Amino acid sequence: MHNPVRVLVFGPSKRFLSGITYFTIRLANALNGVMNVQVVQFRHMLPKFLFPGRKRVGEDLLNERYEAGIKTYDFLDWFNPFSWARAFSITRKADAVVFPWWTSSVAHMYFFIELLCRKKKIIIIEYHEAIDPLEDSIFILSLYAKLMGKIIPSLACRYVAHTRFDRDLIIGRYHLPVEKISIIPHGLYDQYKKIGRAEAKEALSIKEEYVILFFGLLRPFKGVKFLIEGFEGIPKELMANTRLFIVGEAWEDRESVDRARRSEYRDNITVVDRYISDDEVSLYFSASDVFVAPYTRESHDPSAVAHIAMSYGMPVIASRVGGIKESLGTYEGTVFVEPENPGEIAKAIQALHGDRVRYPVPPELRWNVIAQQWDDLIRTIMQEEMRQ
């Protein structure tokens, strides 16, 4: 029988609630079944005024919790070197360390710990997001992210990407050796309750028979404006009994919110421009008939929110871009459309209208399968280290 591997996972605390927060919790809980897991959390990840969701920093909107067997530490501050030193002291006791990469704002803390480790520790960079779209759009931040995006991996020993597309992206951007990159999928977000459709629709005061859902933070690369235009293109006889829900906090995409409110069919569009608590997530997905991920040509990462839709067995209309093609490629309920093409979105909505079929979950996206891949990877690295 294997001895339990001591793995340390870094990630944001719940006060900086975003997609990476959910992912870190689900990953740690999955690994806890096969490893001895601890988590170090970023208490203050970056200056608050720089965080787009700063209005809700510190609010506890998350039902998901670390399992009882996982020891968590919540002390890491971007401005406090003493907290970095404390994180290093915990790192020293671990067999392997997982550093998620999604923003360069945490890079200086990773760098400090890596320097002290002097490559004597198994450090794995998990590319949750290979390139942050906001950072990449600001010249100074982009330069810093590219610089640290090369330094941080140079001090690690292995890397994990969610898709082959992301693997090729980080090879091209950071010049990492392909043999050092493992592809382990992003798991399902299957923690949400399933509520009866009629009950959920009543709770949300939905009168229409057919419900289309976009869910998640509104950012330009999500392509919501193309979804709105596509929705406006469906036949009027279908429009009369159809509602489009655009649910999520508008970070950098006020244009889509304004577009929805000016629409000729605005009476059939509901915009919920705020962060949605976990309790409400179940309502929106249980009440909806189809999920749409209309991401643009600039997109590359898998749509994490589509992993909620898959757990509900819903049909998914998704742009044929980046890692989305792979993360949804084995899901039978996916209808792919060309990015930035409202006409194709309208046709897909029309084709699925009235569809009540629920589709099976791809087994490779279940967390127990993913945890085993992580376990295999870390043990392989440990064996290689012992032979050297």
C-alpha cells in the first residue's frame, strides 16, 4: 500500500472569490482522498482596489468548504515578507507543492518560496489560466506577467495544463519543454443541488416555457453581445415563449449589459448584474433548458461554468475556440458554433428549442479520475527524483 503523499496546494481565500477559488477547493478535496493535503491561502492576494470584484471582498458567498481532513492556513499577504517566510516553512514539510497560475499578482510570493527551496522541492505549476485577459490588455502588466511567467516555471520541475491547446499556448509563450507538461482536465463543478424545474422557475418568477442561460463574470472575451444578437435572431413565434438570462457580475463588459437593456426584445431578457451566491446557482441552472458559452476568438481557456452545465446534463451551445473544443468535445450535449457568429447561435437555439434531453457526464471529468492522475504524476516525479 502506498504511503500518503504530503501535498501542499496554494490558492486564494474565500475573500477573493472567483473561479480559481472554487477550483482550488475542489482540487484539494479530490486529492484528499488519495493524499495528505494542506492548503495555504492568499489572505490579501493583491491591493484591493485592483481587484475587479472588490465590492464583495470579505463576503462569505461560498457554500463549498475544504474537507475536515485538510489543514488550511489563511495568512499569506502580498505585502508581508514574514508571511512568505511562514509559507516557506510549511512548504519545506511537503513532498510536493502545487502553485496555480492565473494571475501574476501572486508571482513575487511564488518566486520568494521557490528561491528558498533551491529546486530541492517538487513544485508543480498548474496553469489554471495560461494568460489573464485583463493583464494581457495592459502594457505594463503584460510585460510583468510575461517576465514572471518565464521565471516562475524555470524554478519548478513540472507543469499541468487542462487541455492540449493550453499546453501548446504555454509552450509558445513561456518556452516550456513539452515532455515536462502533463494534461489533466478541469473537473466538473457538480457540487450544486438539483432542484425540480417547475420549482426553480417559480422561485425565479419565470413564465416562459424555454429558458436560455449565460452564467458567469461578464468580460469582453465571453462574447455575451454575440449571444444577445443571436437571441434577437430567433423566430418571433419562438421568442414569445423564450427567456434569456444573463446572470453574473459585469467586470469589464458594461457594453453587453447596456446592449441587453436597449434590445428590441429586452422584455424577454433578464440581466442579473451581481455576484451570485452558491444557493442561487442551483436555481438558475435547474430552471434553464440550455447553457450558452459564446466565447470570442481571443478565448483559450475552458469555460469552467460550462462544467456546471455538464453536471446538470444540459445542452451546451459553445464557441469552437481554444480549450473549449477539448473540454466540451466528449460531452454529447454540446453544439459547437463559430465564434462571434450570432447567426449560428440563433440557429443552434432554434434547433435545440424544446429539447428536454439530459446528457451523461464524461467520466474523465469526474474528480476521482482527476485526483488519480495527480497522484500518478506526483509519484512518478518522486520516483524520478529518487533515481537521480
